[in-house]
Amino acid sequence: MSKQGDGCCEPLSEQPLAAEQAAEMAAVFKALGDPVRLRLLSLIASGPGGEVCVCELTPAFELSQPTISHHLKLLRQAGLVDSERRGTWVYYRVRPETTDRMAVLLAGVGGVRAAA
Amino acid sequence: MSKQGDGCCEPLSEQPLAAEQAAEMAAVFKALGDPVRLRLLSLIASGPGGEVCVCELTPAFELSQPTISHHLKLLRQAGLVDSERRGTWVYYRVRPETTDRMAVLLAGVGGVRAAA
């Protein structure tokens, strides 16, 4: 089992990724690999106070409410967002620990070991 | 058309991502959204001199050479790696401008706008 601390994970260039860790990370990238989900994540991340009501997300797309809900579910399953029901509406916020892990994985990949 | 400078792209939290930019970025994340491709990218990124011969990549997996070639092609099409033939073998290296863009997009997404 891989350990996942808060600031866990080295850049991809540090050492070859183990199969188990690769599977875990690939699942998150797969969730990011869709334009609608990426726009949803961006809308949520840029919302005031870092959160957005689902009632504001749906009108931003020319898609049905169930379709948006499905994409939000995939983002949640990937650990990219959290949701909380308050009264009538569900509010979404980004889980920074996940986006940070992915950023660290990709950061500095190429520059570190340039060819001589 | 979006402009892509070297250090282009703001974090997802800066402002909602435009549809066109989201499509472009999602294509790269989709390429990263597979465990074999992520391990290939990590092997390439951690190679000595930042490059790896395809002859070293194939034995690292229990997969056929055409399957590995297919995954490498998808990484190349996404702009994540470059390849160069030298003699008998093809050598791969990471394109840092692409991994850096993706890292910037994800970095600091959550922490910046914590709820009051």
C-alpha cells in the first residue's frame, strides 16, 4: 500500500512510478481528462470563498442537469471535489490536497534533468 | 485561438476556464489518465539525461511492443513527449513545457481562496 501524506508524492522525474501509485494517479488524471469536468473544476475553484452552489454550475453549460451531476460525481469519486448539502442546494469545493498532489507529480519533470 | 506562451496558463482557480482551453487541457489530462502511460512518462522523465531508448521501455512492462508503441504515440500526440530516431532505436524525452503547463493549472487551486 502506498502512503499518502498531505504533501505526498515526488515529481514523476524522481523515480519510476510504481504500478499501484500509477493506477491511483491515472484515475485522477482520467477524471480531469474531460473538458466539461475541467471547466466544472475551474468554476468551483474560482468561486467566491472557494465554493459554488450546484444551482450556479448547471446554467453555465448547455447540458442537462443529470449530465452535470454525473460529471460532478466523477470529480467527487476522484477526490477532486467535496460536496455538502445545505438546505435545498448542494455546494461544491475543490480538495486542494488532490490538486496539489497532481501538481507536484508534474512539476519540474523536464527541467531537472536536461541532457548535457 | 488561445495563446500558448512558454510559461502560459493560470491556475484553475484564477478564472473559469474557457471552453476551447478546457478542451485542449483535457486532451493532455486524458493522455495522462492511464496507468501504463503514466509509468512510461515517469520512466522517460527519470531516465539518465532525461531520455530513454524505446528498447528499455518495452521490457519494463508485461505488454507487447505494439501496445507500448501505441501508448507512446498517444503521449507524443498530447505533446507530453518527443521522440527521435538514432540508428536502430527511437529515443523519448519529456516535453517540460507541457508538464509545466499542467502543473501550473493545478497548483495552488484550493489553498488560495479558502472560505472565510
